[in-house]
Amino acid sequence: MIGAHAECRSWRILRPSPDVRNQARTCDLVHAQYGSGCAMFSSRLAGRRVVTLRGSDWYGWDSPTFKGRLHWLLSRKMTRACLRRFDMVITVSNRMRAEVLQEMPELRCESLPSGVDLACFKPMNRADARRLLGAGDDSSPWVLFSSVLGQNPLKRPWLAQAAVRELQRVLPQVKLKTLTDRPHDEVPVFINACDVLLLTSTHEGWPNIVKESLACNVPFVSTDVSDVGDIARVEPACHVADPDPKALARCLADVLSRSRPSDLRRHVERMAVPLIATRLVRLYRDALDGQR
């Protein structure tokens, strides 16, 4: 067995249970899929150990409540406290890898994003997509945002709403659309029905919604998170903007003034699930062999 997967996000878990410890002894490698308590827990298991950092486990975030701020402060500290006990650290973006190595240059750190299902997320005609959603008569511009439920401080939906209100001053027909309550099998169609994706997060590992939109040739406007800036620098239809409603609205207006791109998918072809799985197995073998 090449790996065991341990996932537990509670910061209270500092010591592996006897059952998990015994199971880990039968495995060649343990892969923790999160930092914080999950990494702390897994770092005490026997055998080779790998951890994947996914975003908030490394960055934390400024919760509006004292309890939330304390939780994320401890989460970040636990992540950093145990990383040196892993044989390999994987980050989901190049940007995060550079930041990890800046703090801990001695770590063996690799970048490997989560895979995207390119067979599921693929381009289709926008009008056809809207007809499938029962909105075939709607030709207004649609701006896609993941969800406004809960007003997540990390995702900053109020910033997205303010940016769209600002945009509606010059393009009153623009509509803000969200994936809230949409069934999973409808998500690819819904993405294709939209004209542009808006992301307003404080930070991200590598946002799946951006990958999925690019796979459907839908451009994005985003705050400066993860590796999205690398794409925006070479794609005129994609933008990284300051977390300001007017700046985001200007970028959205620019995207909507252009023809829909036809080759954004190329940026995520290397992230196809089979390719990511192959690369992950290679990293497992390297970790087991002790090679870079």
C-alpha cells in the first residue's frame, strides 16, 4: 500500500489514537490532506509522511469573532510547528510553495494543484447552456460568483455584490449569478451560461471554481490570490484587481466588452485529474525513496 490518507481538521487533535497509529504502521506512507490539527496529528505517525497545504491552513484568516481569530491563529501555528516532521510538503500553488520556502528553506516542498475533471467541465455554447437552465430568452450579461450564503469573510461576497452594483451604473442589465443550491451536475452548464467569473477572496490555495471556469473558456476577474496572476498576465480577457468595487467593476466591464475567449482551457490542461494523479504517485515514490 503506497499511502494512507488522514484528514482531521480539529485543532484539538494533537495525538494519534491507538487505532490510527496501529493502522499507520501497516502503511508505507501517510498523506495528510490539510495542515493545522490534521498535520499535527499525522506528523506523529510512523513511516514516511507527506502533507498537502490547501490555503487557510497556511494563511489563516481574520475572523470577525474572537473565537474565530483564536482558532485560525492556533491553526497557523500548528501548521508551522509540525511541517519539519514531514518528508515532503506539497502546496496547491506555486505562490504558496515560494512563501513556505521563504519561511522554511530547508523543507522538501513541491507544488501540485488539485485536479480538474476536464471531461465534465468543457466549453459549450452560452445560449444553449441558458436554454438548458430555462433562461433561453435572457441575453443579459451574467457575472458568476460562487455563493453569498453566510457572508463568508474569506470569500467576501459583499465585495462581489458591491462590484456588480458599481458595474450596473454603466451596464444596468448585468446580473449577479451564484451557484447557491445548484445541483452538482448542473454546475458545468451554469458556468458556461455565464460571461465572466468574479472571485473576491482574501486568499486561496488554488480556487477550483477558477480552474473549472477556465476549462469552460469562461474568463475571470479576481483579487490577487494563488497563481491566478500568472494567467492574467498573459490573457487579456482575465484580470487581477485590487479589492475595491470600482477596480473590480472596471475589469468586469473590460471583460464584457470583449468576445468570449476560445483558448482559456489550455491553462488547466496540465491539471487534468489523470495527470495530477500520475504526478502524485511520482511524488509518493520520491518521498519513499528519499529523492528529490
